[in-house]
Amino acid sequence: MDSFSLGSFSVARIGFGAMQLPGPGVMGPPRDRDAALAVLRRAVELGVNHIDTAQFYGPDVANELIREALHPYPENLALVSKVGGRRDDAGAWLPLAAPAELRRDLEANLRTLGVDQLAAVNLRLFESEAPDQLFDDQLSVMIAARDEGLIGGIGLSEITHEHLLHALQRTEIACVQNAFNLVHRSSAAVLKECTERGIAFVPFFPLGAAFTGPNNPVLGNELVRSTAERLGRTPAQVALAWTLSVAPNVLLIPGTSSVRHLEENLAAADIELDDDTREQFNAVAG
């Protein structure tokens, strides 16, 4: 599988996202703990060396599963987390109240994963439409953590093009994690900037949503379905293959709690869409 730089790591272009490992609604323990551990172990066996997680997945659950399944970690495994959010008792996704909480959350990630340094940590924005004082204060916390060696690189998540340009005036950025898929391309300008600057772009929801359903706009797209049938592949594999083809710096982190789905997702790296098919996909209205 092709690789791309993520901070100081070179990672395979399809990694693994841990969001689906906890229970329903990304809350509480998994339905099947042994199955969750098996997925993580199988991922590494198959060459996955980029795992994306967060302390607020569970909360705590995803990180604890990763540590139980994989610690001590392979030297080439890039563990990437995110800070900036929290969960309330009802499972709502909320922003952290103050920049100082970022540091506590970051240290909690290190503690639960059992590491001294994370490959990168994404600063996840929830409310900011443009750079403001809060964003600058949060960025200062991230820069300090990197300079102290707690994280290898600084990432940004759910940002605008303006956020990215503002952050790059202050520091290097290792990766950007924004929503992006066949029918949702509002981050196209961010992706283009990352591509031109050699920054890893990690699209979340490449299949349309974290938990796909019968009305999924990506997997239900007629072009995706007809291409999958023609190639003898699944719609998910075709959608992932197209997303990989968009730019060489795209790193995927599809998540699953099933070993079978994990293996299908990773097999998408072997699909090469011809130029005509890619042009048809590129022309799909977002």
C-alpha cells in the first residue's frame, strides 16, 4: 500500500479509526469486547500503522481497548488523537470550556494509551467559523505540548481554509481532519491547500457517515453502486478507492467493529479506477 508522511511517521494510506469500537452512540463498552480487540489486532497484522482515536470516544473506552489490544506498540505505529471536545452524560458532543482543559485532555490520552508521546493530536473545533482569540489560545496550548515533546505534530480538525492559513503563520501543521466524501466536498479548498503544502489530509465520514444506513447518500449513489457491481467490489470499497484517488496526501481512517469489514476496507487500496470512471465520480454534484 502507498504511504504518506504524518509528522515524523510514514503511514499506509488506509489506517483505522477507533470511533466505532465503543458501544452505541460511541458511549460505554463495546457490545463484544473480544471482537473489538480482534479488530485492532487484525488491523496491525494487515499493515495498519495509523490509528485515530480520542479520549471522548466512550469516553475512555476506545483508548483503553487500543492499549489492551496492542501495547507494547510496534515502533512504526502512529497513534493520533484529538482534543477540544467532551461528552455529557446524555452523550452530546460539546466543546471544552477553556483552553486549559486541552492540556488535561491531552495528558489523559497519553495516560490511557500508555505512551509518552503521540504521533499527532488534532485540535477539534466545534463552534469557530473563523480564527478568533479562543483558537489562538488553544493553538498556543498545542504548540507548547509539541515543544515539550508530548506530541510529535499538531493537527487541526473541522476547520476552514482561513483557520489553516492562520495556524500556518504560527506553526507547522502535520495533518488536517475534515469531513469529505463524494457528495460532501465543502472542504475542497482546505484539501487543495494541504496538497500543495504536503500536509496529510484525513477525511472523516468518507462513506457518508460514521454508521452507514440504507439511505446513505454515498453508498446509495447510483454511480457508486454500478461501479461496484462492474468491478465485483462493494460500494464502500469503491467509495474509499475514489477518495484515495483525489490526492496523494489523503489518508483514510475507516472504522468498524468487524474484522470482515476491516479486511474489505483495507482491500480498497488495491482498486484502481480508470480515468473515465474517476472523471464521472469527480463530476458528481456535492
